[in-house]
Amino acid sequence: MEKEGVRFGSHGINHLILPLLEMEEIEKEVLESKTLIESKLGKKVWAFSYPNGDYNEKVINTINTQGYKIAFGTEPGRVTYGDNLFNLRRMNIHEDMTDSIPMFLARIAGLW
């Protein structure tokens, strides 16, 4: 997938709810996930998606210091100029949207 232009970000090594963890554990979750993906793909990982969409300032600071440039929450919608780069909206694509190309295209166009 990566060879065809799909870009991968990380999501934490164990999908733990990061704001509930101590700083050491947050750093481990964030760094180990990034390191593993980078070692497999041979490319830098610069995007993060918060497990369950949960984050706080402690998590954002850790993401930032680990070299991530953007992070996604769980709010639906499109990204616009001036948005907070560490809480970007996203368009979720679930199984029902991938059953057909027209449904998939409608979803990414914001029609469904």
C-alpha cells in the first residue's frame, strides 16, 4: 500500500487511552508505535491518530516532541486553513462506504 502512495501514521503501540497514562507510558506508546512503523516502511512517520480520540496537553506535547507534525481527533469533517494541527478533523471510511466505488466517492466528496 505504501508503494502505491498510501501514507501511514501511528496510533500508539497498544491502543491505550493516552490521557489516562503517566508521562513515561505516553512517551512509550507514542515512540514505540512510530519506531515500529518507520522500521517497517523505511520512511518517517509524521501523523498520529489519538486512540479513541482522547488527548490532552500532555499528550499533544509528547506527540510534538516526538516529531509528529499533525494529529487526528475523532471530530468528523474537512480540514481547513488555520485548524489546530494537533486536532484535525477527519472523514471516517467504514466498511459500508467501501462496498462500491460510487459509495466511496460519495463519502469522500462529503455527499454521504
